[in-house]
Amino acid sequence: MVQPLVRICTGLYAARSYAEAHGLPKTEDELADHQFVCADIEQTRAPFHRWLRSTVPPERISYTTTEQAALEAAVRMGAGIGFIAAFRAEGDDDLVEVMPPRPEWDSPLRIVTHVDLHRTRKVQAFLSHLKEAAKEWRFCA
């Protein structure tokens, strides 16, 4: 069984060092003047990476990987502008928001349970606990 839990908001960020060295785009038209980091998979399911690949010329994508942690590290090291979950970037003085999260970039986080175990008392207790805890999580502003 699949149930929605929360939505993860994602924005476009750059390291402060990148912004100081290269400036930041003020409009979408200026994106083509900058370097980006992006998922290595061209047919990615992540809506923000699909948007980036359809908006930015391929030669402006300077770093790709299949690991989200490596993409975030590349942004933090100044390799280019890239997507980071807003809750991870919030309050980080070394990151500059280039474009705030957009609803079309949101990613759903879902709970998946095996159909044969879903109704068991233990699983239901855990799901109740998880859903209650998720009410306090700040994945989206």
C-alpha cells in the first residue's frame, strides 16, 4: 500500500563562493550564462532536474552524478548552480538562493507498506507514529 507522507520542496541554489566569482542570474534568460550541476540520468523522474535539462543548454551542465549527496556537495563547493532541498539549505549562510522552490519542483515522499502486513497492529502503530512525527517536519516552507 502506498500513502502520501509529505512533500519535499526544492529550490535552485549556489555556493556563496560561486556567486561572488560568477554573479547570479536575475532572470531565466540569464541561466544560460552559468554552470550547473544535474542528475546524470537524462530521463530522471525528479521534476526539478527535468526542468533544468529543458531550460539550460546541455553544455552549461558542468557536473553530473547519480548521487544526490554528490550533487549537493558539488553545489556547496562552487562547481555550479544546482537543486537542493529547501530544508537542507535553510539557514546555511554558505548557500545563496538563486530561485525559490516552485510547486512543480516538489517531490512527494510516500510511505510504502506490503499489502499483507499493512493492517497488522505493529505496522499500524508505526505508521501512526510516523504520520504524527511528520506533522512537525519542515520540508516545505
